[in-house]
Amino acid sequence: MSALTSAILIHGADDLRIGDVETLDPGPGEIAIRVARGGITEADLLLYRQGPSKEPRQKQPLIPGSEISGTVYAVGSGVSRVRQGDRVAINPSQPCGFCFHCRSGRPIHCGERRFFGTAERYPGTPGGFRQTLICAESQAVPTGQDAPFDRTAFAASLAQALHAVRVGGKIAGQRVFISGCGPLGLLSLLAARHAGAREIIAADISSKPLQLALRLGADSVINVSAETEALNALRAEMGQVDVAFETSGTSSETGIAFSCVKPGGKIIQMSHGIDMVVPTDLLVSKEIKYCGAFRFHEEFDWAVDLLSKRIIDVAPLLGAAMPFRNARAAFDLAANRAEATKVQLVFE
């Protein structure tokens, strides 16, 4: 039986509306979720700014949202992992499970993968910014009934940071540089600290996120737009840090990461810009290991466990929680990093 549920819809560039969409009963292997919280990500903001038209055939509005937590209210046949009433976090990634990459243990690179709230494949994959949602049982990870929805809604972004730390290899005992202190950079800071980093230096162009970085456990911070002496100290003798996580996606801050990493060190690129320039002279001459880190897979369950047990505390990152019917104001606030780090939508 079908019913209507209210959702956030992106119709085009800067064209966000609240509307009703159809939702069905869960089928075999599916569950129905009442969404409680949804965190606005950089991907959601990009969809808001540009609209869902990367694929020319994509004419329909798209529901954003890949960071979602809620409660199971119905289950389809054959479901055994969760039960009605369970609190869950939803993994937004849906690899096909059958292609070469999936069968080779690399589902992150599945060419048929669907990812909530993206128009990267046609048709676009609707996201979770709606009151109710049907998804595969495999996407729902129980959080425990005591885990707050506002914490577990961070699972997807924390999983991305945990994946980057795994790509980085040995972090324990290392001197780590975080380039960019947006939500992803700050979560990478928490993930690196959890992995045993000896020292963490965080850098950004604004003072407010740097203050938050200190609160989250950075040993020191650098405002790269003003503190040239501190930067020069990290650049001394061809670089002073072992591993850098680059989350800004800008040529200037990527260049800073290359200048601060010591010969033979690593840079994990977590964000990208269309026209970003990489200093290949430093890449070659310092024999830097330069790696990309893309999304996550098994790290999602790990992230849920860390959040549910409060082993990693993301509470300081939550800048605001707003009713989903005020979505436009919430998206505008999320885009203003000087005012808020992470903004969540409340669907309860």
C-alpha cells in the first residue's frame, strides 16, 4: 500500500522545496524507517547550489541526504538483522554486489553503486531527507536504544574519515597535519587521534573552526592566512610532519600540505576541486606517497559502533539542529562555515 511522506526536494540550482512523495510498504529484505535526524553534507550543499542536472536526462527533482538516523517502524519478509522499534543509522552506499570490484572486495569502486542523494548515475538516487524511507535491510545498522539520533547521524561522515585513516596506514606515533577544518577535516582529526597519532596540527583559513579543532584534541592550530612563521617552522628541513589529511580541495592548501610533509611522508587527499593543481615537483623530489581516499564501505559499521559507545564524541561538531521544513535556512547556515560546522535537520 502506498502513502505520502513529506520530503526535501531539489528541483534545480538554488531551488529547494518541501513536497510530498510516495512511499510504499517494505518488500522482501526491506525495512521502513521513520527518519529522526539528517546531517547536511558538502555533497548536499553542492546539489543545492548546482541542482540535480549533472546527467542531462535527470529532469525530476532529487531528494538530498546521506547522513541519516531513525527508527524502524515496519519490516518486510525475510528481515532478521533489525526489528520494529530498533534505532538505526542508515548506510547510504548501495554497491551492486556482483561486479568485478564487488567480487574482488573493493565495493567502493563498484560502477553500478547507488549512493543516497546523488545524481552521479541516471536516474538519480533519492536520499534520506524525508519523514519516512524504505531501504534494504543491509543498509540499516542498529545503534542501540540509548544512542542519540544526533550522534549516530554522523556515521557516514565519520566512516569516510575512518577510511582515510586506514588508507594512511600507520598513524600511531605519527605527527599528523589536518588541512582544512570543515566537518570532514575535524572528523579526520578525531579518527587520527583514535588511531593513536602522537601529535595533531590542524590548519585552516578561519579562526572559528581552529578553535573547535583545539576543543576536539588538536595539539596546535595554524591560521594559514596569517601565521606564516608557524607554517615556515613546519616547512623547515623539507617538512616536519609524517602524514597529512587534505580536506579543503583547494590548490593553495594542498600545496601547503605538500610543503609540510617530510620526505617519504604521506598525503591522503579526501576532497577534490575541479581545477586543483598538485605540486608535482614536491611530489617527486620528496618522494611523497600521495593517495586518494573515497567514501567508505565496512567502516560504516565501525563508525556506528564508535558513536553508539561514545568512544568518539562528535557532539562539539553539531552547530545547529533545525526543523526540516526550514530546510532552506538550514542549508544556508550549513554553507556558512563561519557560523556553524555541522547542521542537522530534525524530522521527528
